[in-house]
Amino acid sequence: MLCPMTYARSILTPKGSAGTFHCVSRCVRRAFLCGEDRLTGRSFEHRRQWVEDRIHELAGIFGVAIWGYAVMSNHLHVVVETLPETVARWSDDEVAQRWMRLYPRQDQDAEMRAEVLAGNAERIKELRERLSNLSWFMRCLAEPIARAANREDICKGRFWEGRFKCQALLDDDAVLAAMAYVDLNPVRAKICDTLEASAHTSARVRLTEIERESAAAERPLAPITGNRGLSVLRMTQAEYLNLVDYTGRQIRADKRGAIEGPAPAALVRLGCRPETWTRQVLAVKSDYSRAMGAVESLIEKAAAMGQCWLRGLALARWLAAQ
């Protein structure tokens, strides 16, 4: 069966369904999103903070949980969980208030606008769906950054690629692998050598939290922002950071300590051999496409999408056999 080159986003993320996704947005222009343009000598480092601040702002408005992110020089990674059941519990007034925070208007009385909005059942139904919709989250993340960058660059036109890349994470192991892959992006790109030095990443946020409060190290691994506490992964914050640091040493052979020492306890509990885990993390970008997970999960997702196969199935079978 021939497959189309692109799919409607709703096929991968059906309307009203919960899920966790690894999303990547890239710039279309030669000018950088962030970092320093060696051709012109201009620095765009300040834009990293724009993006990071916007992620945290949207996490407080949308029905989402943010598991990880990394702001790179010309692209952005986000691991985000959509939570439509959480949004369904919000009152009409809360939905109206959250939408007004997303799209404030100076030409209307805020109290009157909220009252009118909350009284429109059809509109509230539409907004409730948008506030847990992955495409709307990514749209609201990208648009203000694009406008601000265009103003700064004194130009018009597209700043981001038309479609962000999206990968469904079908089980906890896939979520962990994607989180590690995202947090290690600056290390893999040789922007820095350690997680501590990787600014504008979720790993840095977790480390800062532990530096401020040592007890945070032993808390269960949970989203860094958004709807926290609804779900956790089977390790502590410190165990996750140790696992990511260990993984980076295996991926970057030039790093001190590569392939040395015992595997982290969290990796043993996951039931993964070190080389199998490292292969899984490296495969996030190169071997999987629309979805990532165990064999059974990929088969189920393929069927739900009307396909008989998904890229990554052969690797998933190989990993399961190790």
C-alpha cells in the first residue's frame, strides 16, 4: 500500500485524544532563531529566553504538561503531553479567562468580554478543544516569537517551517528516551560539555530546582511545568539526570568518562542494557518517524492511522530481542 508523503495532523493526534508528543519546529530563514550568526556577527542569544518564557507561559494556560524542551540555534524541541480530560473539568468561566490570557484585547472591557465569552456555549466548546490541542499549543508558541523576530530583523514573511514535526510517544520508555534526546541536544551539538552548562533546556530547569531545594532530587520524575503531578515516571529527578548524563557520555565518545563505570540504577530497573538504551535514544530522530514505542504499541498506532506499518517497527523488534 502506498502511503502519502504527509498526513493531516488529526490522523496522528485525533481530536480530543490525550497523548505525549515530541515536537520540533525549525526556522526557514538563514538568520538564526538563537545563537550567533557567523556570517553577520549578530548575536540572537536573547531569543532563547523568549522561547523558554513562552513555553512556561503557555503551560499555565493550556491543558498540557511539559516533560522537556531544548532551545537550539535554529530549531526548538518540546516534549508535551496533551490533557483534554483536565480541560473538560474546567468551568466555562475558567476556559474564558484562560483564552483571554492567550489573546488579550485592549479595546474591550475584560470583565464584560469574559462574561460574554462564558455565556456562548458553542464558542466555549470550541475553545475548550483548542486549549488541549497540540497544533494550537505549537501555533501559540511559534507565532509571537516569529512576530518579535521579524520586527527585530526588520523583515516580513515566514520565520518557521509551515509544519512542525511531530512524533507520538506511545509508552513511558519512549517518553524517557525522547526526554533524554532533547535534554542532550546541546551536548550532542557540542555547544556545551555538561548538563549543568546547557542553558535553556529542561535539564537545566531540573538542576536549578535541586540546587534551590535539595529535597527535589528525590521527588518522582514529573513534568517541569504545566499540569504537574497528574503523572510521574518510574524514577526520581536525580536518577533521571544521572541517566541523561551517563547517556551523554556514551553518545559523545570525546567526553571524559565515556563507556566507563556501572550503568545507573534507573537503567537497571528499566530492564535495558546500556548499549540498548543508548541506541534507543539515538533512534529518536534517525529511526523513528511518526511514532515511537514498543512493538505492540506501534502496531496499534499504525492500525489506528489506517496503516499496516510504521517506520521504527523493525528497530523496536530488535530492541525487544536484546
